[in-house]
Amino acid sequence: MVSTKQLEDTLPLQDPRHGQFADTLGKQWPIYTLVAFDDQELQQLESDINKAEDSTGQSVLITTPNLSNRTLRDIYEHRLQLREKDDKIHPTLFSVAEQKDYQTKGVLVIDLQVMTDTSQNVIGVLRCGYDDADLYCANLDIGNVDFIDYKEEEQRLWGGDNPYENQRYFSKDSSLPAASDD
């Protein structure tokens, strides 16, 4: 399993349209796959995410074009194009199944607008259980939970890197103000 830090490094640091999206409530969160699933497995993936206990049922599977066996960067590029064409799709949040065994290996949640300790937006990647993906998107969208809180959970549950040591989110420049613990 590739670390989310390695996956983050395949993406640009910032979304080209960071901060330009107003009303995002009620939008659907796309689900992409990096591995090939047959039609029944795809339906099961979408159902598993949307039927989870705390799911909002707002996640929608994106199968065209087929991006399986491609890269996270390819999905990111498609995501930018799709959000310009489809106003029902959330512009900054989406999920990615990177392995067939998503039920035990989890899925990725990508947020194109993560606030850093220096008040800049960056692209963030985190791993969570498939049954949390929809809920994570909902909470990130309404601001219930900070991305870094979910990164802490990823570290604890999935063996992820310490988010406070990741320069994507926390500057190592001692002249900049430190992140608060609020």
C-alpha cells in the first residue's frame, strides 16, 4: 500500500482555482477507481460507500472515462475538467479506491482545498475506511472536522505519517507562526 504522503507528492501543491467555490452544500462526491473492477464490483463499491452507517448517500461513481490502471494525477486532471462541466458534482472533494481490497485497505479522500498553518490552501490526500468516505466528505464540506484531524485519525488507524511533520500542511520555517492546537 502506497503512503498518502507519496500520493500527495504526485499531485500539484495547489488547486488552480483555490478559494473560488461558494455554495458547495448538496453536491455529490465523486468516487473514482485506480484498479479495474467489473460492473458488479463497481456497483458494490458505490453501494458500500453510500450505505454505510453514517453516510449521506451523496457519493456517485464516475466510470467514464475508465481511469483504472491510470494514476492519481490522471484522476485529478479529470476531476478538474468534470467540475467545470457538471455543477451537481462537488468541486473539491472526491474519493478514490486504489485497491480491489478497499474493504480492508480503505479508500482515499482527496480535498483540493486544505487550509495550512500559513493560511494557504493545498491539495490533501488521506486514507479512511470505505464506510467513512462519504461522511468525511460531508464533514470536510461543512467544516465540522478539520482535514488535519482526519490526518491524525489516518495516522492512528492506518499507520499514516505524522501530519504535523508534513511540510505540505505545516511549514518548517521558524519565522512563520506555528499552527494552533484549537
